[in-house]
Amino acid sequence: MKDIYRGSLVRLASQSADVLAKAFANWDRDTEAHRLADSDPAQLWSEKKIKEFIEKDAEKHSQAFRFAIHTLDEDKLIGSVSLWINSWTHSEAWVGIMVGDRNYWSKGYGTDAMKLVAQYGFIELNLRRISLGLHSYNPRALKSYQKAGFQLEGTMRGEGLRDGVRYDSLWMGILREEWLAQQESK
Ligand SMILES: CC(C)(COP(=O)(O)OP(=O)(O)OC[C@H]1O[C@@H](n2cnc3c(N)ncnc32)[C@H](O)[C@@H]1OP(=O)(O)O)[C@@H](O)C(=O)NCCC(=O)NCCS
């Protein structure tokens, strides 16, 4: 059996609240990274506050599968990716990803991590569907998710307002059979 946590550029690793809080405190100083990933206003939280948030979130969402993203070559922590189960009845989950270290953008790391988490969802959790959302001003994310096999399913027009301009929210998804077909065509 292959190692389902290991891709071609990254591996999925366990998350320690301490280590992640420190990393997020740094990544959140990069307002572009924050604004790409989040619709909430950018703000500078302390490491302590981020750690409390991570711990509370883990209690609140017990049906979540959270991973740190480490590079294979240097074993460097570059981001985080999580699957939140929306419904076991309907076998459906939501995914969110953040490559926080901008030195690793547009080099394939995020797509590799997304492929691993989709694989985890479909073969380990037996999901039927995985969904995600992004801002229309994030073409890098759109391309990355398409490379990972997600399809654009909908647009919520003018949902957000940033820098005085309204932007759309985009919704994407991948179905189990689509993911299986991709594996067969490899
Ligand atoms: C979104 C994210 C996970 C994607 O991971 P990544 O490792 O950067 O993505 P990849 O390198 O695998 O793929 C990005 C693709 O977009 C392309 N791209 C980059 N900037 C682009 C732009 N402005 N317009 C169009 N395509 C662009 C890249 O060239 C690459 O395509 P290619 O492989 O054909 O060359 C990562 O960039 C990230 O976390 N960014 C910061 C936070 C964020 O945006 N989170 C997602 C919130 S929904």
C-alpha cells in the first residue's frame, strides 16, 4: 500500500497548535496572503490568540481532518489544509487550504497538497463529494483547484467588497466518480 500522506512535492503532517500558531502569526503579517484566503478583515492576532482559536475550533468542529503541509525536500512547514465534514449522511465535506509562505506559491505545492487531501477524502473517508469556495480575484487558486480536478459550479455575484470594488465568490466541487476517473486516466 502506498503512503497516502505523501505526494510528489509535499507530505501531510500532524498539526501542533503551538507550531501552527507561530507559523500563522507570521503568515498573517502578509496581508496579500490573508486577503486571498479570507474575507474577514486582515488583522494581527498574537500567537497566543491564534493558538486559542485553533484549540477552540478543534473542539467546535470535531468532525474535521486537519493537516500541516510540509515540503518533501526540506521538511519545511509551508501551510495548512483541512477537510470539514458537512454531512456523513450525504458523504460531503468542505476543504480549505493556505500555503502561507509566499515563496512556495505557483510552484505546484498547493495543488499537490490539495490532491492528497482529496485522495484522503475519497479513499480513506469514502466521501461522495468535496466542495470549496474562493474569491474571484484569486486566479492562482482557481487554476490550482482546476489542476486538482475541481470544477467551477457557481458564482455568487458581488458577494464581497474590497478596495472599493465588489467581487464574486466562486464555488467549486469534485465528485467521487470524477476523482476515480482521473486516477484511472493517469
Ligand atoms: C491557492 C494556493 C493553495 C495554490 O497553491 P500553489 O502551490 O500556489 O498553486 P500551483 O503552483 O500548484 O498552481 C497555481 C497555478 O496558477 C498559475 N497562476 C499563478 N498566478 C496566476 C494568475 N495571476 N493568473 C492565472 N494563473 C496564475 C500558476 O502558474 C500555476 O499554474 P501552472 O502550474 O499551469 O503554471 C496557494 O497559492 C495559496 O495558498 N495562496 C495563498 C492563500 C490562498 O489563496 N488560499 C486559497 C484561498 S481559496
